[in-house]
Amino acid sequence: MSKKTNDVDMPLGELVRVDDFLPPPDQLVLPEETVKVTISLTKSSLEFFKREAKRHHIKYQKMIRVLVDQYARKFD
């Protein structure tokens, strides 16, 4: 007697192919023009951003950039 296993990751029922409706990856995120600057931060601030960025799996420079962008938009 063969043993039947139910794999929860396997599709159930009839499969239907759908058209690819998503835009290509290069159109998902439109890059904004950036300008390189030099900034001095306190050691504790930089450690905070590095720690949080690591925890959220992003680059700490991007985290700082997003924070500055949000602040600028709020008071624009």
C-alpha cells in the first residue's frame, strides 16, 4: 500500500496560467537624483542607524536619507 502525503505547498485543483501583468523591475522603483554630501554625526547616532539598519536589513545611509527626505517634505 502506498502512503499518500499532503504537501501544503503543492497547488490544489486545476492550474491556470495568468498573463504577466507586472512592470519590469527597472520600472518598479524610479530612482531620484541624489547628491553626495559629507556630514559629521555623533558616534551614538551613527551606531543607532547602523544597528537599526542591520535589524531591518537595509543600508544605514539609506535609512538616514529617507529620514531627511521625510523631514524635508513635512516642512516643504
